[in-house]
Amino acid sequence: MNPQQLFCPNPVCPSRGQKNQGNIVVHSKKEQRYRCKVCGKTFAHTKETALYRLHKPLDLFVLVTTLLAYGCPLQAIVAAFGLDERTVAAWHRRAGQQAKRVHEHLVLAQQFDLGQVQADEVRVKTQRRKEQATQQATQQGGILWMAMALCVPCRLWLGGFVSPHRDKKLIRQLAHLVHGCALPRPLLVCFDGFKSYVGCFHKAFRVSIKTTGPGRPRLRPWLDLCLGQVVKQYEKGHVCGVLTRLVQGAKEPVAALLYGANGINTAYIERLNATFRARLWFLVRRSRCVCRQQTTLENGMYLIGCLYNFCTPHHSLDGCTPAVAAGITDHCWGVRELLSFRVPPSRWQPPRQRGRRSKAMQVLVERWAP
């Protein structure tokens, strides 16, 4: 038990989220509880992880989470381990929320030299529901769209969004996500023929020009941004050809940014889509296992994406994971390490007040404020 590696999870504590500050001491070795000397609150060893208040054996939870992340149907896990279906669904939700916190803390909180990014959407069927309309029960099947982005050189899954509509709002969210992860370096973004991609990425990748006058500063396009589009041609419902075109940028920078390919393509994001379809049971084509809620799809997306980044070695990356190739971590994680990772809360900010701060508040600000 090393209390120096822990932080206070109390949201009102001035020392929250800070390690190696000497404010955490052991409260009970038997119960593995710790105490913060600043706020006086005690907390469990598993606080701020997916293992907090887990009433089943840890090994069973890790095993079930691993099976869920690799495509095992929920009914098969219920039949094999004798668990309740609601328990397995709650564990899936708990693991997905933990993966989302880890992804936001380690991937979305920093920027990378992306080089080339590929984006695509996946169409997901949802369960049919009964709705009363004019005193008659009608069956309506729902559709969800899952848009994701992938960094090609390091195979890092950048994230995704789920929406009931394939519209400009969904693509705009994905474009701002890619912009938040990208350093101001030359970048090539490849996507399919959906018309909203060009405008959304063009508007997301703009920088402001500093001016001395009042009002909103002028925005200019990112000069190092290149946009490539892959348009599929259909005939009688089948793909008969593929048309590639360079929407923005010059041919010389695009040729330097193409990673191991002869031209503009979306092959890597298509392979990632195949991985998600193999590991998420309600993404399988022509299956009776359909998604019931949007939150279930979001939790499954983050769980599989986080395991893809941190726990899945790639042969094309010399056996390392995308997180290792991107410099986020230095080793391949296990599922238990992912579920037990503690995501620190944001740093404490002193409350705004009029007038001069008190001496006690001034001491807290000098010690704990960023």
C-alpha cells in the first residue's frame, strides 16, 4: 500500500487529483482505505475505477469484460457463468464508462503529429419499438450512426460519436475531435463521399488572426490541411468502382503524407470498422442481436476502442500497441490494468469572490491552485 501514488477524489478538496503531495495516509490496512489530511475524508483503494463497490470476484469481472470486449454475446456469458443478465449489462456499462474516462484523459487531453487521419461512419440497427399512433400499434425500426476517426501512422483510435442521424452535426463533432488531437503540422484527412465532410473539416481547421480592434478575430484556413475523398460508384446496389479525388491541398504534400499507399484511400478505417463489427455483437450484419439503447452502443464503442489502443498489439507496429506507438504509454496494458486505472479529476480552482482573500484561502491558493 503506497499512499503517495494515490490522490484525493473528493470534488471539493483543494488537493484533489494531485499525487506525491504527502496528504494521503493509510486509514485502514484491512479495508484498504485511505484518508486525505487536507479535507479529512476517507476513500477506498478502488475509488475512481471500474472496480469500486464491486460485489463479485475481481477475476470474474475482468474475465467477463474481456469476453464482452471480444464479441461474446451477453446471453452466452449468462449461460456460462450463471450470472443475471442485468448484472452483465451493468458490468458492460461500468467498463464502458471507465474506458471513456481513460480515453478522454490519455488520448483527447493531448495533441499528436497525426500525419494522416481516416474517418468513416457505421450504420447500426436498433431494436424495434411499439409506438401508439392513431390508436394503432405500429412497428418502427431505429437507426444509429457511429462516426469514428483513426490516425493511420500509429493506428491510434481517436474517438467517435453516436447519433440517430447521419447529418452535419455528427460530422462536425468528429471534425472538432480530430482538430483537438492534431498538432499544427501537415495533415491529410481521408473520408468517403458524404457531402458534409468537406465543409465540416474545412471550418473546424481554422486559426484565428490576432487583431487589435474589437469584435471577433478573423479566421483563416489551416494551410497545411489536405482533404482527400473516396467516392464509391454503385450499379444495381453493388459497388462497381471507386473514384478518388483531392479536395484540398497540393499533390506533393499529399504524396509525402500517404502512409504505405499508392493513393488516397480509406482502407485503414474500413479495417477498424471490421474489427468493431467482430467485437461488438450488435454490429454484426444480418444478426438478431440488435442495439436497444444509444448509451449501450457508446459504452461498447469506448470499451472496444480503448482495448484496441492500449491492449491490442499490432503486427504492423512491430508487436506494440497504438498507444505505445503514439507515445502515450511504454508497455502493453492488460484488461485489469485498464479497469483499475485511476483518472484524476480536474485541478481545484479557488472560488471567485469580491475583495481580498482571507489568510487561510491564500494559503490554499499558494499550495494547491495550478
